[in-house]
Amino acid sequence: MIRTVSIVPTILTDNKQDYRAQAERINVFTRRVQIDVADGIFTPTETLDVTNIWWPKNWDADVHLMAAKPSDHLDTLLKLSPSLCILHAEASENLLPIFDALKNAGIKTGVALLPSTFPGNVKHYIDVVDHVLIFAGKLGVQGSPADLMQMEKIPLIRNMKPEVEIGWDGGANMSNIRALAHADLDVINVGSAISRSDNPAQAFQDLVAEIDKNGVVI
């Protein structure tokens, strides 16, 4: 059975004006958005800090925090109160207390896995979160190609925790969106295929239409 798959646009920028422009464009056609925050330590590039991000009240905002020490940003995250907060399994500290604090504040939790991370090695995180993000691109950069071999993690995660929401981040576009949608994912985050389009709303609709097509996946 094919799951209902959500296409979720992402915002990644180091510029406040560009952030606002992207948010205003996205607000026209969707309500669920992933906001990527990179600290420049865990990642080779740095984006706007969590103290500079915001979103319209009608959004279901997912914050994907690419940070070496997520606890440094916890107070701000609690004040922002996103729908979902995704932290990296490879961070330099124990994430379990941070997940507890987020959950106590009514914020859903997620763990992101870099390509080199085997799901079985972070089962203690997967067991407690609401969302697992399979990262298949380049940290802190939009437009990198998708590492489709990362799809092999999907059944491993699903076997560990059948009900968990599984997301994909990295290189999703019209050439691979149907294959990803048929791979037992729940969420496909899309960056440059939408943000760099001349018509982001149409690009979003084209991606949704592509995954809704019947027939053989090529």
C-alpha cells in the first residue's frame, strides 16, 4: 500500500530579507514548511540563527536544527514552539533530555540521520521520537544531488517503529519524486526544486501531481 505523502517546502538562507521573501512565496500554497537552521560548526555553512527565524501563525513549522549542541538553542526553540523539532543523531551531546524538554512543551520530536549513520545504531533515539528524517543531501546546502541509496534505511526504520513518521531531505525533484513517494515515506522535503523555480507555487503543484500519477514508477 502506498502511503499518503506530504511534499514539504524548505527554507534555508543566511539572509533575513531572503527568508521573508521565501516565507511569503511559500505561504501562498502550503501550510507545512521545514525551516533549516545550520550553526556553521556541525555544518560547513551557517544560516540564520534560531533567534532570527519566524513563521506565520497558520503554519505547521518543522525546525530542522543542524547543530553540534542543540541544547544551546533549546530555550529559543521552546519559545518559538514549532510543530516539530528535528535534531541530528550525530550531535555532540545526548539528545534524550532535549527530546524530553521539547515533548513536555507539546513539541513533536524528530531525529535526523546523516548518510553514514545506520538506523540500528541510534535505535534509542528512534524509539522515542515522532519523526525520523533520512538526510540524503549535503548539510547546509540546497541543490545537492540525492543519494537514493539512503532509501535502504526506510524499511529498517519502519521495522523498528512502524508508526513513526519518516521524512526525506536532500535532492528531491521531478526526476525522482515518484520513486521517493513509492518508497514508504511520509514526508518529502523539497528545497531548490521549489525555491529556485520561477514559479514556486506551480513547481509545488507539479511535484504533488507527479506523485499522484498511477502506473509504473520509472
